[in-house]
Amino acid sequence: MKNTIKNLALVAIVAVFTFAFTTIDKEKKEVKTESSKVVWKGYKVTGSHEGTIAIQSGSLSFEGDKLVGGNFVIDMTTIISTDMEGEYKGKLEGHLKSDDFFGVDKHNTATLEFTEVKASGKNAYQVSGNLTIKGKTNPETFTMSIYGNKATANLKIDRTKYGVQYGSTSFFEGLKDKAIYDEFDLVADLEF
């Protein structure tokens, strides 16, 4: 009986040490910034504007074929409008880069660090992460789909949580048709 207990104890100790020192290999895949794209779309009472913004760097982490993590750095100085031309395009882009909006002179990057990834269907995930814009960090949750070496993500961001209050009816009264809605959309098409 004593030998059986000793053998069981020895097996338990070996099992604990084996599992404690066995790591699941994570594979980090770098995002190809040249062939990846982030589209933004902002809304106002009288319509909307949209454009693009460049990914400075990013990666997705996998265990086997399952997404388990990721992080991104966005180059805020590259924000452009794709729905306007000429003088008005330049004015909008300048305004978006100013302190009224993203203050790119002081805050030239934004970051997203995944904190939790849950499978929500075949090739689909619900991702939670910490988004930092203008030096302010908030948790965000969004959907991401992965097919082969491509991924898409859709985020809806409340800009006021990041100190972007210009034209917000949450902070200013009497804006009427000059009001800009607090939420904007980001759609990322990624290749890795």
C-alpha cells in the first residue's frame, strides 16, 4: 500500500513538472503593412467622410491555426480623406491632424494591444484589447475574421473617450447641422 501511494505521488509530481515546463508554441505572424489597409469612416448630421490610415507595424499570434493575440501601431500622421479632392480635402486632413481631433504633432501613433481572444464561430473571433489614441487608453471589443493569411476586423470607436470632442453634441450645445457623431468606424483588411 505504501509503495502504491509513493508511486502515485511520484507520478503526480512528474506530471505537474511536465505540464509546468511544457509550453505551447505561439507563432507570431507579422502583418504586411504595404498590402494591409485601414479605412475610417466618420459621420456628421449632414453626411459622412471616409479615408485611410497606415499601419506602421503589427502582428497576430497563433497557437496552431487559432488566433490568440495581436498588437498594432498605427501611424496617425498618414490619415487622409478619400472622399474629397482639392482644397477641401486638404482642409479636412489638416483639421483631422490638428489638436481639435487627433493632435498628430504630439501623438503621432495610436496602438492596439489584444488582451483576450475568444472564438465566436468558424474563422471568427471576438477580440478585446486596449486601444490608445492621443495618450488615452480604453478597452475596446470588436470582431475579427481570419481566412488563410488574411484577416478583417471591424471596430466602432467612441472618439470622446480619447479626448476628441470637437463638434460633439455630448459636449457642445447648439451645433445643429455642424454636429459630428461621437462614434466612427474602422475597417481593417490585413495580410500576414
